[in-house]
Amino acid sequence: MTRALVGVDLGGTLIRAAVATGPGTHDEPVRRPTPAAEGPIAVLHAVAAAVLEATGGRAPAGLAMGVPGPLDPGAGVVYAAPNLPGWEGLQAAGLLGAMLGCPVVLQNDANLAGFAEWTLGAGRGTRDFVFVTVSTGVGGGMVLDGELYTGAAGTAGELGHMPVDPAGPPCHQGHPGCLEGVASGTAIALRARAALAAGETSRLAAAGDSLDARDVQAAAEAGDALARRLFEDAGRALGRALGGLVNVLSPEVVAIGGGLSLAGELLLAPLRAALPEIAFAVPLARCRVVVAALGTDSGLVGATAWAARRFGSAPG
């Protein structure tokens, strides 16, 4: 009996593990809560338990895991994981491999989501593809000439930290004026609160201290002027940043994923309008900007697809 290839999508609150059934397809995933507060070894034991449940108790032939933070995929070392305390400099691939008795490879979770969209989603059939996820933060992944591109240090694809406005607010990493500080869901909510505190009139005042980007989206859809302006500002910042990427990389497709992509044209209309402010006409004419296709399954699809890429074809 052939041993399975397994993908794991590791989040700050949830672990999902599944056996690959083909390039980009997988069995029903096993789900377990992430015991983040108990430290990295407890988390890795929980991952190993989920993997063995997915495989019926047999060690897999190979495992690929997406991790929410910067890492070195060659060395299997996580530099940091903001929602996983104690993961700084963690030799996660080696530790998990020893627990399971199999080879383990790591990738950043946004890179794997981008690889998933390229394999089976909005970027399918392209050679050069950019994926941007716009949610609590802004991240992404790039497939260039048919290969997932992570750079020499393994950290390429941090699209949220491109500069867009020197006078803009800092992101959660403290970088002033970067894309995440203007266009993320967190940034939209913070800017809404600041506008209300400055006395601007808006239906958003009814949300009180719990105001978040979903409240801003709902208000924008109802025609609220402040909410619509915030989405226009976020979309324009994204469009200008992506215009620069179009000039540098000339991708065939740029796919927008993450929770804010659900806002549809509220975000995409100003994004598309801003692209020509920066992008040259020829590469822009050859590039489609679309909504990502795989939704919340992209991380696990990417992990199983990466396991198949690194360890040979999956069963199926």
C-alpha cells in the first residue's frame, strides 16, 4: 500500500490536515484546535496527531505545512509566527519530521494559497501569476515562470509591505506608509474609528467599540459616504501597488483573495481604476485582475499541492 502525501494548513486557532488525492485535490480534512498558548512543541504534537488521524495511523511519505509567518523553506526554520508564541527561530520541519518519521517541508501560508490558486484556481494555465490576500493584513504569493517564487531567503511575497504613501499610517509591524497600513481590514477599521473620533458623521458610529472592516463594508454597501471613501482609498492603494508589480513582473493574472475580496466592486472598481496610474499600457493590457477562486480552502489546497510537487505525484 502506497504511503500518503499530506498537506497541513496551520493557523493560529485551527490545524487542518488532509491526504492529497491528486495535484491540488485532497480528502476530507481533519481539524484540530491549535494549542498556541501551550508553546511550539504542543502545537507540533497536535499537528502530528491530526496527520496520523488523516492517514489512518501510518506515517506519510512526505508532508508539506503552511505556516503563518516568515520562514526559510530550505532549512525548515520559522523565523517568527505572530500568532504562535515561541516560534522564533524554530526548527519546525526537523522537529515535526522526527515526530512522524517522514520528510517535512514548510512554506509561508500565503505563498501556498497563491500556489493553490495557480494550480487549481484563478491562475490555472498561466506561467506568471500574482496572488494577493487582503484580510486582517495584506500578503501574497508569486508563481514566476511556472515556479513558486520565494527568493534566496525564502521570504519573498510579502506584498503587503510595499510602500504606497510616505505619510501613511504604520502597519502592525510598524512600517510607516506601507500597503497593509492603508488597505488591510485592520487599517480600514482603524481609519474609520479615527474619522469618527474627529467628528465625521457616519452610520458607523452605531457599531461602537466593536467596529471592524465588515461594518465598514456593510455601511459602504448602504451608501455611507465615509465607508465608501475608505474602500476607495484602500482600492486605490492596492491598484497603485499592483500597477508597480505589473511593470516589474508582467503577470498574466493577478488574483485578489482574503476577506476583503468579498466586498467585490467596492474594492475592485477603485483598484482597477488606479492600475493605469502606475502600470505601463502594454503589460497591463495582457494582465487580468480577478477575484481568487478557492476561498478559505486555498491554504490546504496549496499545502497538498506542494506535498505532491516536492515528494512526487499524489495518488489518484
